Amino acid sequence: MSEYSFGIKSEHEVNTLKSHLHENLTEAKKLDPNYVVIGAGPTGVELAASLRSYIQEISYSHHLRQHSARVDLIEAVDRVLPRMSPKASALVEKRLKSLGITMMLNSKVEGETADDLTVNGKHIPTHTVIWTSGVANNPFFTKHTDCFPLAPNGKVQVDAFLQGRPSVYVIGDNALTPFSGLAQTALYDADFVARNIQRQLSHLKPRKYKPRRPPVVVPVGKDWAIFEYGKLTFGGRLGSWVRRAADLIGYMDILPFSKAIKIWRSAENLEETCPICKQQLAAREEEAREAHQRI
């Protein structure tokens, strides 16, 4: 998988994937038989929903007659978004079907070559496999297993105060806690540890860690997102508004108000390095400006 699949965990990986998509269409002059996303967690779901429309967009710019791309979403368990409620999974599966995404649940990836992916013994022809599944622990801990007790999944087993060993705190994705793997949990953990250190400096007894399920909102295509917090679950345009609001709050947490607003407004702007697509994008933007001026 490391040799043939693409990732999207860094800017470099994203740009490598985008270059592959464009080069494939430019050189082969046809769509890949299958575009495969592995892992139906929040990242995989969001990517699969966006990928199909993006491929259609660039294939149109490259004047390909066949604009309908096949996107497969592969998950090892029996539903998408397995860490959310069954209700949320059902809503998202219905949404993905409406977008034309093929879901392959209870499916195990067994191997990959340059030309195909093996899933449950079946060979799927593809040159585009994107791996989104799983969160790797910091390699620091695996190098020091004599110092930190590790769970089978590589996360550090922590005590009631998030300590991996006396006076050494482990938080976020690295800690074996109920909701690790989410950004909100990492922030919550950091705040908890900081407050406990302050208590100790004030000669007060530290408090025990209480896991808190954070609200989760996952975009699934344009103007649609699933939102869940506690027993409240809903999807649709309202969910996408919640996501946009959450993004703004996140920017305002770390940036001055004016800069946060500017970045928030430009978050959905398209960015292309392909000369053909840049030309098409500029033409559409010019048409939109002229239409706005006429109105």
C-alpha cells in the first residue's frame, strides 16, 4: 500500500494526488476504471463525496466525453462512519448513494499492485487508490516501549490523569482514551492537563480525567453535512451551515478577527496548478463576475 496508494494527510500528499489525477487524464485521455478510497471514517467519506465531482470537473476541462467517474469507498466493518451512531451512518450512506458513490462494506483490503487492488479476493482494476484509514501514533512511543505501556493499536495506556508514566502526560491521538483521534479531543486533553498542572503548582489535588464526546460534523458533498452531538443527529444543508460556523470559530481561536474572516470566506475557493484547468477556472470566474455586474 505504501508503494502504490496515495495519501491526503499533508499538503505534499494532496498535491501529489492532484498531479496524478491531471496527468492520468492528460496522458491516457480517459478516466481510471475505478477511483478507490480506503476507509469510511470522516476523512474517507468527505473525500469520496468530493472526489467524484472534482474528477468530473477536471475531465470536463480536459474535454473528455466520459465525465461520470466511478468512486468506490471501502470499509472493513459493516457501516460508514463506524464511530458515529447507526442513525448517522444510515443518513450518510443514503447521501453517498445519491452522489453515485459505490460503498463496499465488510471488505478487507488484501493487496495492491500498480494496476489493481485486491479486496476480499476480488481484483479491482485501478491506478488511483487513496488510503485514509487509521491514525498512526507518534513513532517516539514505539521507539521507547520500555518506558511507555502500549495497547495493541499502538496508543499509550494512560492513567486517570492522562499520564503515560509519572509526570509525563500523553494526550490526543497518542493516548488510549475513548474519543482519541478527533481534533476536539486533543484540544480538550490539552486544556485538562494544563489546568491540572496549574492545580499542582497551587498545591491543589489534581482532578481525574473525564472523557467527553465532542460534537462531530462531516461534510458529504456540496452543501450537505452530517452533524451529531449526544442524541442529536441531523444531516443536510443545516449540517453544512454548522460546519461552516465551526470552521469560523476555529479560525477565530487562533487568528485576529479580520484575518479569520478573510480565510473563512476563501476556504471554498478552487486552487489549480494544471494550466488547462486554471484557464477554464479563470474563464468561469470571469463569466460569474460579468453576470454579477449585469445583475
